[in-house]
Amino acid sequence: MSETASTARAPVALLPSLVPLLHEWLPRRRWFAGKGRPVTGFALVSATELLPVDTAGPGLLHLLVRVQQPGLATSGAAPGDCYQLLLGVRETLPPQLAPALIGHVAEGPLAGRAVYEALMDPRLASLILERLRTPGPIGPLQFHRTVSIPDGLAPRVLDAEQSNSSLVYGDAYILKIFRRIHSGANPDLELPLALSRAGCARVPAPVAWYESGAGRPDGATLGVLQPYLRGSQDGWQLALDALAAGRDFTKEAHALGRATAEVHTALAAALPTVTLARAQAQNVAVAMSRRLDAATQAVPALMPYVPGLRAAFEAVAELAEDGGTWRAQRIHGDLHLGQTLRTPGGDWAVIDFEGEPTKPLTERRRPQPPVRDVAGILRSFDYAAHSHRPWNADWAERCRDAYCSGYAEASGHDPRAERALLRAYETDKAVYEVVYEARHRPDWLPVPMAAIRRLAAQPSPDPLT
Ligand SMILES: Nc1ncnc2c1ncn2[C@@H]1O[C@H](COP(=O)(O)OP(=O)(O)O)[C@@H](O)[C@H]1O
Ligand SMILES: O=P(O)(O)O[C@H]1O[C@H](CO)[C@@H](O[C@H]2O[C@H](CO)[C@@H](O)[C@H](O)[C@H]2O)[C@H](O)[C@H]1O
């Protein structure tokens, strides 16, 4: 196919003519993290022509662009967040691609051409798969694969509101294209690769990926291709369906507990584990307390509950002081029901190992107590129960218990035995959710606030547990 002939020229001169278009378009993307602050400039990190852009046919431009915004935390020496863009360039945009239009270039070498979101153009989306099928370097980009991938798989872009962008190819593979780019290996590649090498089938194994600056400290994972679990449903929707039908969900919750434990056991075997002794455990408690302070500033409705919530963190610090220790390992880091998929065969799979995208990669890649993931799912059962009227607290409680039992059976560790730590992580997550909902979905704020009231009113955990 002629489109596979790619060039790796770095069309740096193109950026100035694209800036006015990006100014308008980029801040309105769902995945743009800097909403609410003006964009003051763009700096090009890299530009690669995956298909020449100065021809009449479609061109494909891969850009890494740093977006400058006032008050934005710096990452390393360079200020501003870095984003991955895949831009199509055509002389004339066919009508079916009109919704993909970003704008027309006013001046420079591409004057008059239409620039658009390339992922929505099947020709260009196919070309990206073609690059992954035939690995190797293209300019600063490096493409890898672990198995041979069939050609001719029809692409479709997933229209879910997401933190990243995903393309499904022939219902056989899904390519996640990371949008906000951080230097270093992305855990969403690193962990599924480690799990697949360890023989853990709970996580779709990466079959191809691409990165920039391979092997360099500023190198970064840009996209990962993995098998698409056709016909699977996510755990959040399944839980809501069960609630709506007045159905018990404990069998599913139990199986999900088992699946989580299997993933944790495989991660602990495949990657380093550590023991958190006094200083580190106290650091964990201090960090939780600091997040509570910051959250209370952002959402003053938390104020009356601060003493009760802080008690949960202090209990962990006290346990550490008394010589308590915790095992820590690589974990999912952002586990909730929406990150679980049940296949038509009834098996649970876990996806999206990126961790909390707002945190720096170094923090996300640090070993942490596995109960943190357990706490994430426990919060999710509570969320599901609260988002359905009437509130069915018993349903959530039964699911929470069944999940912990399943986890205990498969791992030999009952998360309920680490009562103080589990409560601290649940509290920390609920505090995070209050801020998240206040910012993104104010209608949902009562859900985590109900948990905040419950958690703040609980007596302090027995310091011996
Ligand atoms: N391997 C897969 N098989 C089937 N669907 C998937 C798979 N991976 C992701 N998805 C679907 O894509 C959606 C987004 O994936 P996710 O990894 O959570 O991306 P994001 O980081 O953008 O939230 C998921 O909610 C799920 O519905
Ligand atoms: O999936 P993301 O990494 O984008 O996570 C963010 O959005 C989630 C909502 O989509 C949010 O999760 C919260 O709401 C869920 C129901 O919609 C619930 O199942 C989770 O338990 C609850 O935390 C997540 O907190 C946020 O980081």
C-alpha cells in the first residue's frame, strides 16, 4: 500500500501556522487537563510526518506539543503539559470528515489546507496500525510489536468520553493513544507487559506499542495496542443493571475479588515489592492528611468532617510508630468498577493501569499497599448503590463483603484484616472523589459526601489492627 511509505522529516516550520488552530481546538478536548487557565503558547517537542503532508492526498502529522499556561507546574526543566496530537492534512476535506475539522491553515507552506483529527479518518487510522504492524524507527518515534498482526482490520474510533483516545481495529484490537505525555514508561504498558510475561490472563496483553526517545530519560510511551475483548461489559454498568433489576451482585463481586487478587499476586511476583516500615508508613499518612487539607480548601463542605477523617490517617501513623509494617508492591492505582470488564465467558478482566493521571509518573510507579486498590472497588460499590434510588446500603455492603472474601480466598490475605489501612485508603479516596466531583460532576457530589459523613463518624480503628 503506497501510504505506508513514510518520511521522518521534522516539519518544525509548520508549527507557527498551526498555532491559531490549536489555540481554539485543543483546550476544548475532553483529555485537555489544563481547562480553566488560558493557553499562552505552544512549544514543539517533536514533529514527524507519518505520511507526507505536502501532497494533494491526506497527510499524517504526529506532533508532541508542550502547552504553556500560567501557573502550570513544571515537569523537569520544561514548563507546561505535553500532548500527543495526530493531525490529518488535506487539500479538501470530504463531507464525511467535516466533524473532524480543526481548521484551515491561513499561511505558510500549508496555506489553505484543512487540518483535522486524524483518528476519525479511516485511511489515516489504518496507517497507524500499519506502522505498528511493521515495527522500527520513524524519526524520533519507535514502533514495537510482540506478535504478527493481521492487516486490513477496519478502524473505528471509540466515542466514549475518556482521558485518552482509543481506536478499535476490526473488533480484534484496541489502540490506546495517550494524550497527556509524561517522560518515562507508562504503567499502562509496563504492568500489562509484566503481567503477560508472568502468565496472568486477567489483563489483555500488549501486542504492540510506540514510544518517543526510546531509552532516553525523556523517552515516553505514546500508544499501546492490545486485544479487544469483544462483547465484554464494564463492571460499573453491570452493577447498575443489577441494582435496577433488584438483583444480587455478590457472585460477581466475589469473582472480581478473586480476579483482583490474582492480578496483585502476579504483580508482586513479577516486580519488586518492599516493606513499608515506620518512616514510609508515616509518610503515607502525612500525604493523606495533606491531601485532606488541600481538598478542604477546594471544597469547604468537608470542613466539619476533618477531625473524624484525620483520625483514620492518624491511626495508620500510630500503628507505624508502634512498629506496624505493610507490604507494598506495584498496584493498579486507580481501580474502580469502570476499569473492569466481564467477558461473554463470564471472566473478569482489569484494564487501564495508568494510575491516577493527575499524579506524576514517579509517584504512580512507586510500590503501594495493595489494599489501596481494594479500597477503590469498595468505594465503587458504594457509588453504585448511591446512584440508584432508593439508596440500597445493604446491597453495597453485601458486595463489599463478597469482594473481600473472594480476594482473601485467592490471595491468602483478607483486606479486612488490615482495617486501619483499608479505612485510611477508603477515606483518602472519598476525599479525592469529593474534589473530583466538585470539579467535574457537581450533581454527583452527594455520593462521596455521604461516604465522608459515614467515614468521619466511625470510631477510630482499633490500633492493634
Ligand atoms: N481490551 C479492551 N477490550 C474491550 N474494551 C476495552 C478494552 N480496553 C479498553 N476498553 C474500552 O475502552 C474504554 C476506555 O479505555 P481506558 O483504558 O479506560 O481508557 P482511558 O484511559 O481513556 O479512560 C473502556 O472503558 C472500555 O470500555
Ligand atoms: O476513569 P478515570 O481514570 O477517568 O477516573 C475518574 O473518573 C471516574 C468517573 O468516571 C471517577 O470514579 C468515580 O465515579 C465512578 C462512577 O462513575 C465510581 O465507580 C468510582 O468508584 C468513583 O471513584 C474517578 O474517581 C476519577 O478518577
